[in-house]
Amino acid sequence: MRAIDYIRLLALAAIWGASFLFMRIASPAIGPINTAFFRVFFGLIGLAIIILFIHKSLQFRGKLRKILILGAINSGIPFLMYSIAATLLPAGYSAILNATTPLMGAMIGFYFFSEGLSLRKLVGIVLGIAGIIVITSVGESNIAGNIFIGVSACIIATIGYGFAGFLTRRWITHQGGLDSTLVAFGSQLGATIFLAPFLLWNLSSGPSIDWLQGDVWISLLAVGFVCTSLAYILYFRLIADIGPLRSLTVTFLVPPFAVLWGFLVLDETISSGFLVGSLIVLLSVWLIVSPDANKTA
């Protein structure tokens, strides 16, 4: 890897780590539904600007309906779940649970998509589950009463990511493929459409909200334009330059950045159980995504 690749990898991890901070600021102030909607909406606007700038033609070749569905599964539901978790958990907790996405992907692939499950992946799955249990049950924490709801929301989000990965391969990659910019744009459009009814219901029936909060709008704009649109550009550039496997190493780098931003900006603290559980989870992710993980036992 070149020096520029390492810089891009660290930048992507810092940006994605900051997304948990921005949701942590916005979600308690305006609610999870509003936060999730504006994240995908601003992400959609950012990608639309990119498409206009590069003069990309909106030719979805008959795949738009499936891409819209993918958007709900891959962005709408997960972003709503992480916004819920942001009202209950410190940023670092959500980030480390987000890192279990490869673990969920391995389980979903085995049970629903006839994927092989090597001994190494199986050990990784067991360790990942153990790590989650440690995070939720060991050590003193001032969030103990809500941690299970927050953790459950994060796990639902990673399940959505896991299913979306395999459905993307089945619906897009194996059906002639499609430009990744269009897939990302259509996905954010689908997520926006999915979350719009929830937003309208929340605005009409939910509690009154003070919309004149500068830090909230800065967070929403940042999580949409920077953590979604800009991060998307960096991620796919990394895949093109260093390949998908090396790009997945960002999974290990996001949680430390999320913990750092939470500590610096919100003065968040973490429990001993979180530290131990995080190390176990990261070890499980390494076992699952490492090159040897695909070898059968």
C-alpha cells in the first residue's frame, strides 16, 4: 500500500467514526426518526451533486426498484437503528457493535445464502457473540438500564447490512452489475422514501422540537454530506486502489476514532467491560475477514 492509501484509510475511519458522534449529538435533540431521515436525505443530495458534477447518466437498466429496496435495508433501517442507539449508548459502543457486521454477514450467508462456514469463521462468530455479551454485562456503566435496547438496535442494523451485502450481489452484481455511484444514489433515494412516512408521522404526532439548534444542523449536514457522500467516494476509491479485503480493515479503525471523538467532544467514558468486549469483537472480526477465513476446515 502507498502512503496515500494509508492516509485515505485513516481519513475514512475518522469520518465514519465521527458519524456516531454526530448522531449522538442530533438524535437526543430532535429524535431518532428525524436524525435518520435527514442523514439519508442530505446523503442523497450530496450524491446528486456528485452525479451532476461528473455528468453521470441515470441509467439503472431495470434495477431501480431493487436498488430502492436495498436502500431501505442497507441505509433506512440501519441508520434509524443507530439513531435510536445514539440516544442510549456512547458513540464508542455503537461503533464497536457496527464492527460486528462481518460476523452477521457470515451467519446470514451460511443460513440464508448457502455460503460456506469454515472453522475459522465459526470460531470468529462464537468469539463475536461472547464479546457482545461481555460488553453488555461486565463492568460498571451509567447506561446499564438502557444498554440492552441500544445494543439490540445496533445488532438489527448489522443484520440489515449483512442481508444487503448478499442481496446486492444477487440483484446487482450477478445481474450484469451497475455503476457504484448509481447504486449509492439509488440506495439513498430508497432510504429517503422509506423514512419519509415515519418523518411525517413524527412531525404530526410526535413531541414538539426546537429546530433552531445550530449544533444539531451542523451534525446533520456533516453526517449526511461528509459521513455519507464524501465517505462513499473515499471507500470506493480504496476498493479500486487496494482491493475490497484490505479496505475492510477500516472496520478495525472506526471504533477507536468513535471513542476518541466521543471523549474529546462529549466527555464520554467507557467501562472495563467495553474494553475487554471490544478486543474480543475485533479479534472475531479479524478471524472472519482475514484471507484464510474462506478456507474450509
